[in-house]
Amino acid sequence: MFRSLISRIILFNVLLLTFGVSIFTLFHLHREQAHLIATTRQHANMMLGTIEKSIFTSMRLGRTSEVQAILETVGHGHGITGVRIFSPEGIVLTSAEPEEIGSYADRHDFSLFSEKISEGTFQTQKGERVLSMVRPIVSDERCFGCHGPGRRVIGVLNLNFSLSEMYLQLRETSQLFVVSTFIILGFLAAGISVVMIRFLRRPLEKITQCMSQVEDGDLTVRLQPVQDDEIGQLMNGFNAMVDNLSRAQNELERYHYQQMERVDRLASVGEMAAGLAHEIKNPLAGISGAISVLSDDYEEGDQRREIMQQIQNQISRLDKTVNDLLYFGKPGEPEFAFADINDLLKQTLLFVAQHPESKNINRIDEMTRDLPAVWIDCKQLQQVILNIALNAVQAMTEGGVLTVVTDRIQSEKRDWVRIRIADTGPGIKAEIRTKIFTPFFTTKTQGTGLGLPICRQLMENNGGSLEVESELGRGTEFILLLPVRDDRPGK
């Protein structure tokens, strides 16, 4: 039950109401008790004052025998449990209970007089709570005839008033408040439960049910808000979300269908291109040989020999394009072997340095020593490095610096050997940088657009990755990552 949000809210509200009503009830009971005690004290004071006046009148008139009768008359009923007069020494002089005369007053009553306290409450031996009031009787000139001259305490009037009726009334009031409190809490809990279930739990269950249908792929479900409150706004938001999902799904399906059509066309074009490449490659070789033979028939400086040389260059470019198409369509299987990356880079960069466009390029090599040998296809990796390095050289048409850095890094709990090849060329625009690995995309007038896609494919065949970072005006950096691992069969 406590896993339910509604149950926790109801329980919290009931506990909060219980605490609040309990505090109010305790405060009211305390106030009622103070009121009852004050009323009882006022009643006792009135009776004590009446008894005092009656006794004083009788004694002033010399009818002392009437004092005992007065005490016996008022000493029973009206909540009075005892009334007496005792001497300053504590000896009972007269009492509503004749058997008390001559005995010592109760210690609680006498302590009030001795401590000069007018009233106090205590519990009798029978377990009854009583309010005890004492009032000293002081002689004046009207009493000098009987009690001698001088003002002094000639006796103490003591009244004991029962508090049983007050506590009984207080108990009944407390019981009434407790019962009424539980009834109020019951009604409040029932009301809160009805409101929470009717206006919160059922709508949430409906939303949860519709969300399950959406998870199962049904995007036709919709909610009908009943009230324009927070739950209604939530339902409207749910409907808007499902509408967006439905539109996104339709667009995704349409895009997927278009991509599938494009893949089919590309596959057909690829097969056709591979077939055409095979058909073109052999005639090109024959034409190239024939052009070479014809070129030898002309002397140096002959214009026809230069034309033959230009034809030979175009045939070489066509042959490279055909080879790229064949390789991209069906790359060869890698032949793995352990290789030292630094040695492989030095050998490859030696070919780059011989390139005619490298004469205005400075090279900086920062190769980390003691790099672990990697399990790769050396020829494929050389092809990648050579392609990237030549692209970097060609990008620095006005000269620049080619930087090659090797190091070892760790990411995703794996060790990698990293190669960074950076140039100081013009950089690559952001919109072009996202397309440079797309087949047939090129910014060169004589490029095929297959160099970088082939490089990335070769890196993935060797278990690595190829990424690029570039900033306009500050150059471009290609990052090659190769995992440090043993991929040899049987290892």
C-alpha cells in the first residue's frame, strides 16, 4: 500500500490532520479544565465567605453554640466534604464532623495555614481529589470581650471542596472531544480519499495505461481531459507528445524508405561500376602501352611527344580512379602483423618528402619512444598515412608545417596508440567537415572523393578509428587511433 503515491498522500494528510486536531483538542481541554477549576474555586470562595459571615454573626451575638450547627448544616452537600475551625496550633475546635473535635487537623490543611497559603489541592486517603481553602479568623475590638484585647488569630476556618464532579465533567468533555475528533478525522480521511482517487488516481491510471499502449507502438491513443486543471494539462501534454511521436515516426519511415531506395540504387551502381572498372582497366592498360610505344617514335621537344605525355597522364588518372572504385567496392582482407608505428611512419613520410609539393613544407616529428607494437596490416596503414599526409601537403599551397605526433592514451578502459597528423593550412569549414568521409564527395577538381572514405574503412578493418578536427585559418588535424591488443588467431 505504501508504494502507492495516493496512499502515501492520504496517510500524510490523515497524520497531519490528526496532529492538528489533537493540538487543538489538547488546547481546548486545557482551557476547559482551567475554566472548570476557576468556576469551582469561585463557588468554593462564595460558600466559604457565606460560612464565615454566618459564624462571625453568631459569635458577635454571643451565640457560640450556633457555630457547630452552622458547620453541620453546610458541611454536607453542594460538593463540600468537610468544614471545620482549628486553632493556630492545629487542634480542631469545631467541625461538621463532631468526631474530629479535639483532634489534630489534616496535615495538608494545616500546612496551608502555616505556609500562609489560602488554598491548595490534594488527594485524600480515599483517593478523592479535594480543593482545600483556609481563612484565618482574626479578632478585633468586637471580640475583645470574649477573647481578650489585641488583634490576633483566634482560629482558622477550613473548607474542603470535592473536585470529583469537576473531574467527571472534564472526563466527559474529553471523551466527547476524542470521539468527535475521530469522527471528524474519519470524514476528512474519507473525503480526501474520494477526492484523490476520483480526481488523481483514476486519471493517472488512465495516463499510465495509454503510455503502455504507446510503448507497445500504438500511437493512435489519445486522452480526453475532463477538467482544466493540472491533470488536464498533463493529458494535453501527453496528447501533444504522442502527436509529435506520430509525426516523427512517419518522417522516419519515409526517410528510411528513401534511404533503402538509395542503398538499392547505390548497390546497383556499385556493381555496375565494378563491372565497368574491370572492362575499362584492361583497355586502359593496352592504350597506355600503345601510347608509350608511339611516344618513343618522336624526339625530345617534339610537340607530338608532349601531347602523348599528356594523354599518358590522363590515362594514369583514369587508372587511379578505376582502382579506387574497385578497392572501395571490395577492399582486400588485411594481413595482420606486429609493427612499430614510429618506424612505419618514418618509412611512409619518406615517400611524402619526395613528393614535388613538399618542397616548401617543414615537418615536425614528435614520436613517443617505447610505444607498444600494434597488430595491423602495414600496407593498409601506410596507404592511410600516405593519403592523409599528401592531403595535408596539398592543403598548404603557400607552404607551412606538417606535424606528426605519436603517443599512448587510455580511454574506455583500453590502451590506444594515437597518431596525429596536423597541417597549418586554411582549415575545413564545419559544413564540409561533416561530409569529407562521404563517398564521392570532394572539393578537388580532379579528386574522386573516395580517398578519405577508404582511409576510414581501412582503419576500421584494423580495429581503429579515424577522426578529424579543424578550425578555419588554423589548419586541420587527423587523429588515428589503433588499439593495443593481440589479435593473432589462437591467442
